[in-house]
Amino acid sequence: MFDDEAERPRVVHVFNTLNSGGLQRVVIALATWARQESQVESVLVSAGGPLEKEVASSALDWRRKHSRVGPLSEIVQLRRILREFRPHVIHAHQRHDALISHIASAGLGISVVEHAHNTLPDTRLRFLSFRSKRIFAVSEDVKRMVVQTFRRDPERVTVVGGVPFNSSDTPVIERVAPALDEPRLILGIGRLEEQKDPERFVRAIAEASKLANVAGRWLGAGSLDETCKKLASDLGSPVEFVGESRDVVGELDRAHGLLITSRWEGLGLVILEAFARRRPVVGIALGGMGELLGGGRGTIVDATATDRELASALLSGTEFDLSTEKKTSLALDYVEKRASPEAVYGPIVREYFDAVRKL
């Protein structure tokens, strides 16, 4: 992909934890692709989490962050890693980690780039945020936040999009209407946390089940697990909570649609994963979700919609008709043209090589 004579970049990725979220999967996928395609060496620095086994199987170099001790310990640890590994670039994936990276790398001549993965509900500490010379935003909405809310130069912000993390080369299974005595199965995917608003998913399925034979299935775990199960029981909402899944592609193939209820979102990788399997997506018009679902690729619902209105949109947006088939065709075309590793990770790796050339 790049000049064979060029020195290979060395990159340290700094992020919060190895929890099974979209940010963490982006780091793993980016570091793996950069190594395979351009021989970029990477070190990952984060606290632990469920994805530790996945990192181990990928043979990526991972260092456990001293996050429980405090910021000073993080700075000292990162400074030590930088002196040992001698990277050309630090790629920080959250505001806290970017600030730590700038302090730890002071005087070492290391370029710091930053990834803006999400729209942020908390926009305090603006002066200390997004100080890096290059910022990669996952969507136009995230770029607007960086430029307008945090007052950063738009020339420093590159929109890169995202790549489906859970993918498969197996042929897409055709979406077929369920038998009369079987429900239309709607997936929810994500951590059971405030950001993903799984309680709204439960309420929407409860309302939809009053109008049609519908059932929900949520993939993911988190602190709201018991709260959501109780809410489903209280409302008589037919939602099954199955925890983390290692077969997201299979779950999508067996489902009839995906419902996204996030309160804030940078992009929504699961939307791209559903696009790739030609499953219709209904989502709230927030963050990068509106960008992905626009252009006739999905069904967008206003954030102020009632649960009944969301349920109605869910049923129409996952109907078995030509309109829905057209949406899934446009969505698949989008993934193939705009969400490939080359299209998304390529500009980032070029920035790594530029940092090497400038030394």
C-alpha cells in the first residue's frame, strides 16, 4: 500500500479499557489491518476487559494501563513505554488519554493524533480537549462537534467513517417473513448502559407487540441488565437478554431487523454490520446514525418520538416489501463502497507514514 523503502511507523494506541465496545474494536481492527497491510508496529495501552482474549489471539502487543492508581501513574507508565518502544505516533482514542499522551510525550518529538469516536454528552474542559494537530472523526456530526463546540480548526479534522467489525465472507441469508405463528425478530446490540438506552428498546418492543407479532433480542451486557429485565417483565415486553454474543453475524442473519435506541452515538458500527447482512435498520436521528440511515438506507426516527411512534416506525421499517428491500440494497452498496478497511483505515495509516517522513 505504501512505499516499500519507507521506514515502518511505530504507533502506541492509548485508550480506556478492553470492554467490548465499538471504540475498542476499532483500535484492535485498525492495529491489525495496519500491521497486515503496511507492517505498522503497534502497542496497545489500556485497562483490561472482556476483549483481552481477542487481543491475545491477534498477537498484538498490549500493556495493562495503571488507571486505578491515578493520572500521574498513567503518565509515568506511558512515558516509560514511549522511551522503550520509541514510537513515531501516539494515537489517543479519548480526551483523557489524549491529554495524558501530550504530557507524557513532551520533549520526545512524538506526533500525537486523536480519534473522536463519539458525540459527547459532557462538553466541559473545552480548552483541554482535542488539542492534537490531527483529529480523526467517525462522522460528519462528530466533526461538527469538534469544530463548533470545541472551536477547533476544521482543517485539522478528517472524517474517516467506520468498518463493520463483525463480518463474514459467507453469503447473505435472504430475509424471509416469519410463519404466522412466529414473531418478527428485532435485534438490539450494545452494552446495557445509559448511552445505548436499552430501556427504550424494551418499551418500543412492548408497544410494537401490541400491534403485531414481534419479539426483541438484546445482545450485550452491562450495569442495566437487571433493570431492563425487570422493565420487560413489568411491561410484558417480549425481549430476551442473551448477554455477549460471539456470533453477531449469525444473530443478524436469523433476525428480521435491527433497532438502535442510543441517546448519543458517533457512528454505530452495528448499523454497518446490519447493512452488510442486508438487514433493515431503524434508528434515532442522533449523531452519525442519521448520516448512515439517510439516503434511503434505513428508517430514521426523531429523538422526540413517543414509544408508540417508534414502534410504528419499527414495524414499517422492517416490513417485508419492496421498499424495505430497496433500503437494504442501498445499505449494502454503501458498506461495500464507503466502509472498507482501505477507505477508513487508509487515511489514518497515511498520517502515520507522514509522521515518519517529518522526523
